[in-house]
Amino acid sequence: MDNNNCYCVILAGGAGTRFWPVSKVARPKQFLEFANLGKSFLRMTYERFLKVVPQSNILVITAEKYRDLVLEHIPELAQENLLLEPYSRNTAPCIAYATYTLLSRNPDARVVVTPSDHYIDDEEAFAEVVRDAFEYIGTKDVLMTLGVVPTRPDTNYGYIQACGGRNSWLQTRPMQVKTFTEKPDRDMAKLFISTGEFFWNAGIFVWRASVIKEEIEKHLPEVSSLFFGWERVFGTRYEADFVARAYTGCLNISIDYGVMEKTDRAWIYPVRFGWSDIGSWESLYNFIQDKDADQNAFNVQDTLTEDTHGVLAISTKKDKLIAIKGLEDYMVIDTDDVLLICPKDDKKYKDFMSGTAMPRYEKYK
């Protein structure tokens, strides 16, 4: 396999609203360091793929307003490899933009598309999987997605059913996808786990650029038609204006809903390394291994607790004392301008956060 034909596209345009008030519109989650990992999620993602593709073949696509933040975290990123979206339109339009960009550079491009905010504990095993997936899609016209063998009935993830039956979890080679399911309730997640056929949807894709182009044009013509004429424009000084016009009319739609759930080319690669889409405060709490005897998780050294269990306490001020009494399964998130005290249950948090949409709280977003 010619490694020069292998590319990585990092999706880094999300607003990170589920991590408010630490993650805000001006500096969302992908640019922050959580759980004492030492680097931002974006930086970790970039370094992870340096083990798989040449540095010159890593592209980052993000919102125009995050341009400087991306370069702050990846200063070595080539300017032509930073794709700027004028508006946020979910993953299908940005993948279309990245796909046409790569085809303008290399018609034979093999591509891994990844979110910028995931954690993977065995990066060597991950790199080997991506290399193997690159080999597989080199000769087969499929859209590959990585499916993580689940370890619990987690309701924070989407699920993919493979065509391998009850032996699906035991497979080491790709299988065709049977169904996609968005985040199920707990009873449904337990049922999925019991079958041995369902995987967590990691949202990491591997395909040839020419194949995803065909499927976007087949299943999302309302998006692809807006990029008509890209061959003459991409790589020229007219590209930014062209993309701005295209995005003005683009649907807000995910690649999962727009293409993967409709195509007959969806395949799944089973993986078993530790993976987490740390997409909410509750999932961050579950991810943190360093908890005290009462299952409390803190990011500061000085804490004082009494009758407190299952609490997540985060402060942006590392030298601050956190003192808590009588809380169970709550989160206490302290920043310069916001103090959030709320049950760490995702649904309760989302319901509570709907109140921040009022104009009087806009300055805190």
C-alpha cells in the first residue's frame, strides 16, 4: 500500500455544548484538556494519526471562528490542510467539502475521518486497525466504520448491528452492517448487549474518497449539488467564496443519517481497544479511573468531603479547595464566571441547561 495515498480528516468544528460551562462557544471541548490527560483532545487526535498517515496528509476541518485555536494547538499544520467552514452544518456537508478537496489533490485518496474529541487507550492497536482498514477499502467499494465491542449497556452511544450473528463480537475481519440505532434506552441497550451482534458506533470512518463521493451524490443530492463545479474552483483563490455559497444552502445533517443508514455499502470493522467518546459530564465521570473511596472524582488536590458519594467536581482553578457535604451523584463545575451544581445524569443536565437559552444568560455561553 502506498502510504502517500492515505489521508486523515479531523472534524473539529463542534461547539461542545454538553460540557458547559467549561466548554464554551469561544473555546469548545476539542481545545480543552480534561481528566488530567495533559493535552487537548485535538492535539491528541492529531498525534494519534501521525502514526498512520504522513504529516502532510492530515487535514483539519473546523469553523472559521476556530481557525486560530486550531493553529494554537497544531502550529505545524499546513495552511492548505486547514479547511474552514463558514457555518456549522453537521458532519455530512463538512465531509463532502473534505472529500472534494482530497479528490482535487489525489483521485486515489484513501481516507480515515475522525472526530477530534475521542480517547483511545491503546494507540498502537488503533493504528494497526486503521492500516488494516486502509488495505481493505483499497480493493473494495465499501464505507467502513469502526465498531467497538461494548463492555456495558451504555445509553450514550449509538449502536451498529453486524451481519455476523451471535459470533459478531468474535470476528476480527470486517462484516456488512445490518442496522444502525441511535442512542437506545437502557433496556434496549441491555438487549443489544445480550445478542453479541451490536457494537458501539465510534463515528470513525475509513473509505476511498471516490466511493464516499458516489454515495453522497446518491443519497444526499441536495448537498452534493451545492458543490457542483468544485473541480474548477478548489485549490484556487475562489474556493472560499464558493464554499460560503454552498454552505448557505446546505442541510444540517449528519453523515450517519444522510448516508450510512441508507447505503448498501456500509461495513463494520470490530475493534476491542479501549475507546471513549467523552461526550458529556456523566461520561467523563465514568471515564475517570482515579476516584476516592466514596467514588468521588476531583481534578484538584485539596478536597474536603463528608456524606458525599459519586460526585464529579471540576474547577478551572487548580489551587482551589473543593468542600462538599451531603451530595450524591451530583456534579459541581466551577469556572471564572459560572458555578454549576446539578445531578450528573445526562438527561437532567440537558433539561436544566435548556434554561441557559434565555437572552439574560447569553453572556455566559
